[in-house]
Amino acid sequence: MPTVSVTSTNAGATVFCAETRGHNLFCDIPSAMGGTDTAMTPVEALLGALGNCLGTVIALVCQNKGLVYEGLSVDVAANYDPDAHRIDDFVVTVHMPGPIDEATRRAVEAAEPLCNVHNTLTHGAQVKTVLVGPE
């Protein structure tokens, strides 16, 4: 199984920048939480990753089937549990740019199991943290 990796580095105050393959994603926290509020929170970035992943796969499936998808948008919401420090009960709403016919419905349904982020969240991934010091 190929490994996918990203390196997140402190970019100032509470800002972190995740970098991979020359691409960057910045995250911060709101000022009310002690941050500088210059970027999405990591939780918002996770919701964005789900919406972007599903939207990309829907676009590819629609493109392959000759269906209209330009202008498609995906809303993602989840409930935050402050005691457990996690989010749950995700709701993903796909807004197609045109009428929802049977072919479009099948394309969206076919895309969902191809979304890596969706599959990771529904599977319940294992996470291991390793602490290292300076070399």
C-alpha cells in the first residue's frame, strides 16, 4: 500500500502550514481561542477535505458519463462535541447545477464510495502518534 504524507510546520503564532508535493494548506484558530484567525481551523479543513474529495470524484464521474457538473458545490456540516473534542454526525449536501435526473443521481451515488476521505471517516482510521526530539 503506498504511503501518503504531509508535513505540518509552525508558520507563526498558532498558524500551521501543511505541505506536500509543493502545495500548502494553512490552518489557524479563532482569536477567541488564542489564535490569529488567519485561516480555517483544522476541523474546518477536514470538512473542506471531505467536500473537495467528494466534489472532485463526482466531477470525474459526471465528466466520464457526459453529465453536466460545472457549478456543482458540496456543503459539509458536522456536530462538535466539546467534551469529546471531536466532530460527528456529518451531513454532506451536494448541489448539482441542473435538474436531478436518474443518470445524475446514479453518478453521485457511484462517486461516494470512490471518495478516499469519505471512506476514511466512515471506516474509522487508526492514528498513532510518535514523539521525537532534535537529532
